[in-house]
Amino acid sequence: MDSGTLISFLAVDLLLVCVPGADWAYAISAGLRGGSVGWAVGGLVTGYALHTTLAAAGLAVLVAGSPGLLTALTAAGAGYLVWLGWGVLRNPGMPGADQAVETSRGRVFLRGGTISGLNPKGLLLYLSVLPQFLVTGAGHLPVPVQTATLGVLHMACCAAVYLTVGLLARAVLGARPAAARAVTRTSGAAMLGIGAFLLVQRLATL
């Protein structure tokens, strides 16, 4: 795996990460709730660390070859997004209203890990996009090592982009309660809409 391959993957990966989706919605929501941005982003990155580990172990190939398992994972992720989005719509919160921070950090982290761990966009990356940048044959690193390397690059991109999104949401909207509430509700609606669309689309293929 040469530097050209890494740069090409990085360019494609950044484009995918910069497309707003469930991860963005969660980072924005966390940014408007006070001191939870780092924990939320840490959770999101941890979810992709799990993806990377499974892909490097060869389980991604197993999932890709099992339509039933892929459908179950996608449906679970979509259902969770619907539930989480509905919760945000019901209780959008206020900027800085991070109550019981010490006891809620674990929940914020776990939600982030669940969102990215079950994110259909993440599954697409690891099952369809990442394998295109793997090089086989003599003189090249083992495929699991290449997979882990690309996975770590993806995790770094996610950390940088989502942390920026969350902190910008806090800085720009933190002193604007009405706008912050509207953006939070929009983020919740985005999670709910994305989840509902993916759930209907996946169930329609059964």
C-alpha cells in the first residue's frame, strides 16, 4: 500500500464523512447540550473502531455475503435512529443544559458508539468502499493490516470532522436559544427521517 493509495482513500473518505447524516445530527445535538461533545465524538469514533476490528478480522466479508445478517444489522441501526430522533424531537434541550454531566457522559458515549456502530453509511464504507483500496500480492502488507490502517484513517477523519461540527454548533448557536432549539429539532428530524427511510427501504427488500 503506497502513499498514493492512502491519499486516494483519504479523499474519498473525507467526502463521505462530510456528507451530513446521523453522525452529524448527533454531533450537533451534543454540541448544543454543553460539555458532551468530546464524549459524543469519542463514542462515534469507538463505533467505527469496532467496524475496523471486525473488518480486519474478516467478519465484514462474512456480513457482506449474508444478506439476512446485513438486513438485520441495517434494520437495527435504522430502528435505533428512529427511536433516538423521536427522543430529540420530544426533548430538544437548551444550549448548555447538560444536567448530571458526571452521570450522563457514559450514556452520551454509548449512544455515539451505537449510532456509528449501526450506521448504514458506516456499513457501506467498510463493506463496499474500503475493499477497493486493498492491494493483494507479494510485496504488500497483509490485508488485515491494510484494513486496519484504512480504518484508523477513517476514524481520524471522523474525529476531526465531527468534533469541528459539534464545537461550531456550540459556538455559533450557544447564545441563540431559539435557533439552537430549531437546529436540534432539525437534527432529531434528520435522524428520524434517515432511520425511517432506511428501515422502509430495507424491509421492502424482504
